[in-house]
Amino acid sequence: MAITAQTPSVFSASPQPPAPTASTQFPDGPGRDALFKVCKDCHGPESVLAHLKTRDEWNKTLDEMAANGAQGSDQEWTDILEYLVKHYSPIAVNKANAKELAVTLDVPGGVADAIVRARTEKGRLASIDELKQAAGGDAAGKIDARKDRLVF
């Protein structure tokens, strides 16, 4: 049977996914609530989604925010910095030390040590596949989730 303009369609459009909100764009974790609190007066926290920055660059940005009147406790500023570094910084696969890799890839220290050991023994890691191989199978999902932040 062909569907014509006069035949009511039994097909409906697929439901649209919900629009992203602050709660879905930002991973849970220490510093997230402080980011929302401190950033809300001048701009929304969404401004951090536009750029990946290094620890030093995020630190400078936070210093500028404080100089422009953003209010936060010392602990809130520290928590925000650590949150931004963990979730919104490039991951320098061939330069970061094991501690930095553990934080930014969200992997155990042993996995980060294995990555550093592999690049020390075999040379630069050149691809996501080489990184996954160095990290071991359990880390593949976390590496895939951060693929847009990886710098080889």
C-alpha cells in the first residue's frame, strides 16, 4: 500500500535529543559547582567549551577573571583550575609526565606509567591506536572519549 497525501501517516518524526544544558556539557567532578558559581555573574561557564588551554593558560585566564571582579575563595579557584585542566586542556601524549597523563586521561597511575614507558622504549607515539596499545585494553574507552584533546 502506498502512502498518499490523503492517507494519515503512521510514522512520526524521531524525537529530538534534549538540548545540551550546563549539566550535560560539563562532566561531574570537583570544581564543577565552583565553576558555575564563580563564572555566572559575567558569563556562563559555557565559554570554557570554546577553547582548550594548557594549565598555564587556564591559570592566566582565572587570574584575569579575578582581576576583573570575579569572586571566589582560594579553594574554589584551585578547584576550578584543576577541573579545567582535567577536562578542557590538550593532552600532550608525548610530552606529559605520568601524573599529568593520569589526570587528563582519567586513568590509573599504572596505565600512565605504561604509556610513558612505551614512548621511552619505542619512541614517539604517533596515533590513537599506538596510545591505546601502550595503555592497555582497559583504557581504550577513556582514550576514545578524549580523542579530540590528544596532541601527538
